[in-house]
Amino acid sequence: MGFWKNLFGGSETSSEPNKASTEAYTFDGAKEKVGGNFRIYFTTDREIDLYDLEELCDAVGWSRRPLRKVRKAIQHSFLVVSVWAVRGKRRRLIGFSRATSDHAFNATIWDVVVHPDYQGKGLGKALMNYTIKKLRKDDISNITLFADPQVVDFYRLLGFMPDPEGIKGMFWYPN
Amino acid sequence: MGFWKNLFGGSETSSEPNKASTEAYTFDGAKEKVGGNFRIYFTTDREIDLYDLEELCDAVGWSRRPLRKVRKAIQHSFLVVSVWAVRGKRRRLIGFSRATSDHAFNATIWDVVVHPDYQGKGLGKALMNYTIKKLRKDDISNITLFADPQVVDFYRLLGFMPDPEGIKGMFWYPN
């Protein structure tokens, strides 16, 4: 896990889908800078302030989306992962991913984002590994995503293969 | 729609997701062969005998999947479309597709199948157009799928584009 070390790996008690669980990680890269009063945790809890999420997506330059639809998408995603940085009594949303699924065979991961202040330290990798672990725990065997060109190599390093056996990701556009 | 003509296009009364609706089509290609006592219809009703579905998938050579998981996948798909041929009082499952979705932005179409006896007559195209129409009606703007190499051109003709702007479909494989 590179910079990341799972502190509470044994603390999860549920394998039910949609039941939230939380894991804390040490953030060795930042700890030296900010001292011991700092931690990062990953959670599948869906109670995310949509303005926090919008701020995170703004920070990476994504187009804004109607919050009403974002709320619906989160509600109907199979898995929602958020990453929080905690300093003293303040917490900040610094990462996010979610997946749609049929709860049986397939899952597709969407909206993977890490705040620019925390990029380049292995957090994206940790977020994806956490997301994959959760999907595998729910017995999903076919994990897919659609990667922008600049992140294809990032996902490749995590075990994702583009166009395996010639299978093509395709997008529908109105004729 | 080629061979297909929508007979009851105005009969749909609901725009709620997950509410079943049915449409009948004439099957001009076959009508001449079998006489007037034949019709084909498309429905989003999920009451599908899983053995009928297994028989259809067997007919196109797909690997068998545990029915328990197939049932769960159908239950948790956003949209399920089945195509039935009716001759007199008998009906037969001849086509199927389904889609996962976040109910807001994205849908991914899976398990598109047409029985070999009914291939090459435009039924696959009609099934896909029906599936797309249903997703668009529920305000889904991003419709995606993963196409095997031999059907990429089929989907291209329906308006699906492979790797738009370099976006790559990727599949995760355990390291």
C-alpha cells in the first residue's frame, strides 16, 4: 500500500452490501509535516455533504452537476467511498469514488477523485484498492471502469486492463 | 426500425423507473412465413422464468451462471428488457438485455442476446433501440457498454462510439 498502512484492518464487522464501514490509515507522507495530530480515514458511509463533494470536484476542475442528481446517484450507487483528512476536530473530504452494480456479477467504478493537495502520495492507489477490496468482498467478479487517457496507466498499475480480448468500452451518442 | 413497426407506441403510461411497460411489434420478416397468428413484444416486466433465460443464453453458447446470482442481478438491474415471440397461446423468450445504473447519470448495458432463430432480421437493433429509449426516458445521459470485438460494428451503427476522446474501457484482474 506504499505510504499507507491499515491500522484497523480487522475492525470491519459486516459483509452486507450497502452497510457502511470505516477504516483509518496512517498518512506517513504528511505526518512528518503536520505532526501526530493528523489522520486519514476511508469510509463507505453515504452521509456526505453535497457541498463538500462539489468543492472537491471543483478543485480538480470537473464540470458542476445538479446536486439533486448527485444525491440520487449516490443513493443508487452500490458502493460509495469517501476519504477524509482529520486535523484536530476538523475533517475535510479529500477523496471519493463510487460504483454502480447489479449486486451479483458486474460493478463499474465512477467519479474517482483525490484533492490536488493530496495527490502524488499514493492516496489514489489506496482509494482504488479500498474500493476494489469492498467490491470483491461482496463477491463482484467483474470490476470495470472507463478511464480518461491520462489515467489509463494509473489504472493499469492497479490491475485494470484496457480492451481485454478486444472488448471495447463504448458510449452512446444521439444520432 | 427496419423490419420493425411499433404498433402500440402510445400505450406507455409511466415514466417511473422500474415500472414495467410492454410494447408489441409486428415482425414483418416472419409474418409471411408463419401467417398472421404471430407477434413479438418487448417488455420491461421482470417476471422472467430463469430457466427460459438460461435456455436463451445456452442457445448462443454463453457459459452458464448460477441462477441464484442471475436472479439477484435482474432484481438489482435498473432496466430489464425481454423480447417474446407469441404463436397462438404459446410464448417464447427470444431476446434479452439489462442495464445497471445510478438512476441519475450513467447506465451500462449488459447481457444483450437474441436467439439465433431470430438473428439477422433487425431484432437486435430493435432490442437495443428499445433499451436506449427506455434509458433516455429516465433521463440517463451517459449510456455505455462493453462490446466483444465481433459486435463493435453492430453497436457503432446504433450510435455507440468506441474509446471516445481516448476514454478506455478497462477490466480489473486480480494481480
